Amino acid sequence: MQTLWARLAPYSGRLWWGVFLLLLTNGLEKTVPMLIQRAVDALRDSELEALQTWALAVVGFALTMAVVRTASRIRIFNVGRDLEFDLRNELLRKLQRLGPSFFARMPTGETMSRAINDLAQVRAMVAFGLLNLVNSFLAYAIALVFMLGMSVELTLWALLPYPLVILSARWVGNAMYTRSRGAQEALGELAARVQETLSGIRVVRAFGIEPEQERIFERANQTALERNMSLVIIRGFMWPLLMGVGSLGTLLVLWRGTALVRDDVITVGELVAFLAYGELLRWPTMGLGYILSVIQRGRASWARILEVLEAEPDVIEREGAHPPRRVGDVVVKGLDFAFGQKQVLDDVSLRVPAGSSLAIMGRTGSGKSTLAALMPRLLATPPGSVYLDGDDVTDLQLRPLRRAVGYAQQDPFLFSNSIARNIGYRFDDPSAPEAMERIRAAAREASVLDEIEALPAGFATMVGERGVQLSGGQKQRIALARALLNEPTVLIMDDPLSAVDAKTESHILDALERAGEGRTVILITNRVAAAARCQDVLVLDDGRVVEHGSSEELLEAGGLYAQLAARQRLEQELSAL
């Protein structure tokens, strides 16, 4: 497990500078009681000029201490914020590399909770927790030096209750860590419930299940409340305990110190100074419970963040990988693939020469989409099974590979932004003239330009959450335009004709024909009419290749392809009736 201290190494210079300022702050602070002692003794001896001098010295030391204390906090607090900033960027980079196996076990809301709530707790631990922990240690160490110099006996009386503090802090620290982790997990579960409900709000409304969703949320909310309250109870118990211990030490010093003053062992000024040192120790002691809470909650959050940072990606770029040659020749040899114990693809082989087209058909669950996702390595492609232009795709750099192999998913995802920004997602500034020119060209190639320009706001039209403002066919073609913007040599379309009417289907097929000019096209489809437009058709059944040839050859063969064609022809006739 990575340690947080290793992560703080780049900031060590600023941290040590902050610790030095804390040391200086404590030195100034612990000098003030000595000045007060001199002032009290001067007052006792009626030395008014000396009293004035010592009083001004107290004010000067206090003002200097305030400036140095502020500087130390700025140094250390900024390290916490910079660490949070860097970790958030690292989390995003890691999440972009992780594959389906990670997101299958960690919902989006839970991931967001770790990237927001848990990071905030780590920042608080590094900034507030670290500062006060170091400050408390220095406060104890410097105060004890001064106290021992004044009276060893009184120092022992002051420290008499502190073994109880150590035992209590150890027990409370362990309890806080366990309960803090439970509280953070409950917040993650609550975030996941909110994200899931909002994402499926149309389904919730359509089925009228708002009361059921409210009950699910209420249970998650109640769990989060109970776990946070258990943490509050521990913190609430720690505060009076530590305050009582600190006060007990002060009472013991006052009791014994009064006797020492009466016996002329120490002066009144020395007793006042010693009590001031005790007071300076009492506040760090009383705040120890809160500091422990911040540190233990930060530790629990760091462990949760590490579960993301240390997760293994499904797809890893090999050392020494090189970019593809961008010709467009695709070969699959004896491809086997499984999800866990479930075999999805079994000894699949095919070839699509550069510039040609292939339709992949089959029943639902036959492995079509899995085969399509393995070509650009969106899943963990087995070595020696998929080749692009003669190179094993596992030997190719991932980003250039995915630009060379354009992939439009079965369920096109659109961001809640304008059409221009959805198509030109790869551009830093899609509104720039050159970028808009390329966006328009991609939209024209995808046969959606006229429909976009017919909208009141044109390319500035906001598509809404997941493209809710657009029709299914428009979303498919905008996703196609986005894929075409990379100028891929291989274009893979995963079932772009699902849930569209005949007119939209014709538009999409026309767009595919136009987009396929000069490119290798692989079309995943259940529609025989679409497959017939491709030069070759490959039919999968239960993960195996059962037919391969032209549409005419497969119709004459009378196999699964011919059966699908007959069924769809019958459905069209029934629909016409």
C-alpha cells in the first residue's frame, strides 16, 4: 500500500519550512509566561519601570507570534490543498484507464464520493491534522523544558494524569478509524443512490415508483446518519475526558504550588508562569480528540482512495508499444474471450482487407459487441489474436490505436453540452473557426448536418442529459460524426440501427456508406437489410463463427442468416398489414 508520506515528498521543502515556523511560534509563545513572571515579580517589588518594560515585551512577543503563526498555517494549509489538487488529477487519469471490471464493482456515485468527500478528508488530515499534531508535539516538548527548569516537582504533579490521556487516545483512535471508514462508505452508498435515481429519473416517473425510490434513499440516508452519529458520540466522549484530565493537572499544580509559595520555595510570579505553561498544555490536550478525529477520518479516506489508485486496469499499454500504420487491414486469429467463467467468444477468425466492409450478425448474446470492443482494445484483448495492418494490437500504443479504429457504441453517449462540443469533444476549443469547419465536415459525412442546421440554435443546441433532446437516429449520427472526426482508417459501428424507424434507418445507412468511402467498415447489426450493403457477412452463434460469405451466398445456403432474413421479411409484411 502506498504511504501518504511518500506522496508528501514533493512538498517536503514547504513542509519543513512550515515546521520551522511552528517551532518559532512555540518558542515565542512559551517565552511569554517567563515575561509574565518577570512582570508579576516586578509588580510585587513595586518596580513600575521594569513592569512597563516587561509588559511591552509581552505585547511585542505576542504580535510577532501572531505573524509567524499565520505564516506557518499558510505554508502547511497550502500543501494540503496542492496535494488534494494533484490527487484529484491523478484519480481522473486512473479512472480513465480502468476498465469494465472496476466499474462493475464500484458504482459511479461511490467513485464520485471518493473523488470529492474522501479527498476533502485527506486534505484536512494533511493540512489541519498534520499542523496541529506537529504543533501539539512542539508545544508539549518546549513547555516541558521550561516547566522542568522552573520546578521538577510541579512538573511531575502536572503530568500525573497524562497516562490516562495516552490510554484513552489509543482506544479512541482505533474506534474513530473504524467508524470513520464506515461513515465514508455510507456517504459513498448515499451518493450512488442519488446518482442512480437521477440518471434513471425518466424510468422512475414512467413507472410511478417515486415512493419506492424515496424509501430506498431514506434507508441509505438513515444508515449514513447512524454511522456519522456513532462517530460524533466518540468525539463527544473524548472532549470532556481530555478537558477533565487537563483541568485535573492544573488543580494539582495549584494545590502543591500554593504550598511551595508559602514555604518560599518559589515566587508568586513563578507559580503564575508555571500555571500559564500548564494552560498552554491544556488546550492541545483538549484538542487532541478533534485532531485524532481528523487524522483517523483522513486515514480511512486515504485507504478508500488507494482502492482506486491501486486498482489494476483491464488494458495496459506495453512498454515499447508503437503507433499503428493506419492502413486499415484487420485480421482476427483464433480469438477466445471470457467474462469470468462465461465463454463469450470461441475460436473466432476473420479478415477485413483495407477499404472493404464486413457485417457481423447473430442473435442477442452471440458475442458481436464483445468482438467489436476487442478490436480497439476497449476490453483486454488476448495477445496474438487481433491484428491491425499486420501488427498485434497489444503491441500498439492505445491512444493512436483508438484514433485509427473509430468506434461508435451501440448506446451512443452524449454529454450534456452543445452539439458542436459533443462532435468536437477532442478539441480544446470546438468553437474555434478551424475546429468548427472540421465539425461541420464530420456532420456532413455522417448525414446529420442538415438536421443540425435546421434546429433553432444549430450547432449551439444543448442536447440535455445523455442527449435527451435528440431522437435516437440523431444521437447515432452525431456519435458517428464524433468518431469520424479522428479520421479513422477502420470504422466500427455497433448496432447503430437499434430502436430506429425505417426512415431513420435509411438515413443512417446512407451515412455509413458515405463514411465508409476509403475506410475499412465493420458493422455490428441485427438487420439483414443493413448487412446486405456490406461486401461480406460473418454470422456468430453462441460465440462461434457459423457462417461467412456474401449476403447472396448466405441466403442461398439457408442457414442462420437466411432464417433471420425470412423472419425480418415476415415482420415487415405483418407491420405493413
